[in-house]
Amino acid sequence: MATIAVNDDNFEELVLKSDKPVLLDFWAQWCGPCKMIGPVLEEMSGERDDIIIAKMDIDENPETPTQFGVRSIPTMLIFKDGEAVATKMGAQPKAQLAAWVDGSL
């Protein structure tokens, strides 16, 4: 499965009401570390069926990042049963991201 695009309008439906945990990556086009982590998240989304991996462009969607106190990007939050349960900031190698996801589920 590929990553899904989430925006302020569909955030509640796609993330908070999801029947699976969701890793939401807050990113922007101009962010170098975001561009580095993007392919890693795409790869992980194709390998895992226990979590949905989603991306939200903070420039196009200011409400949700503000609601969750996102101050730097990339910031990734894992949502489980409608609640943010884990946060990771900055670009990480795939092995570290996978370990973080596994530890958060």
C-alpha cells in the first residue's frame, strides 16, 4: 500500500477514525530532511499492513500541525484509537523508524 495524503478536512476521518494505527508524517516541499525520509516511508508502507502511513503538507494544511504542536519538520506522530501515542522528529534511518513503530504499536 502506498502512503496516503491527509489534509485538514479529512484528518478526522482518515486518521482519528482509522481502524488501524496511522503514522502521520508532517512535511513540506522545501524541507530537505523531509525529502530524505519520504522514500523510506513509501518503502515501509509497501512492506507493512499493520499500520497506515500518511503524509500531511504543513504549508497547505496549517490547522492540524498547530493542533498537535508541530514546530519542526519532519515530525511523525503515531495515532492509535484516535489518540496520538508516539512522536518522532527528524529524519531517521529505516531500521530506527521501524523499531519506533514496532515499539509504539
